[in-house]
Amino acid sequence: MRAARVLTLAGGEGAALLAGRGRSAAVASGLALLAGSACTRFGVFAAGIASAQDPKYVVVPQRARLDAREVG
């Protein structure tokens, strides 16, 4: 996620600072934004897998919802 932030900032700043300076700068900025987006997607996916492996975050809330539904 840290890499995603850095790449996204670099891509956005690159686009803002180098606007109108040439195609290669625009391509580099676009590639940095694309890489930042991919890193964000994979970071969120990995975080989801990590949280699903800990039953405290999966089973306990599900049981609490079931108990609340049965009581109500």
C-alpha cells in the first residue's frame, strides 16, 4: 500500500508538473498511475485474505449477527 501511495502521488504530480511537455512525460506519468492502481488493488486483496484468516474478524461478527436475529 505504501508503494501504491508513492506511485499514485508520483503519477499525479508528474502529470501536473509536466503537463504539455511531451508525450514521454505523459506516458511515464500514466504508467506510474497505472502501477499505483494495481498496487492498491493487490494490497486490498492481500489485506482481505489476511483478515479472513483470523477467525476473530470473521466468525465472531457472524455469530453476533445470528444471535441478534434470534433474539429479535
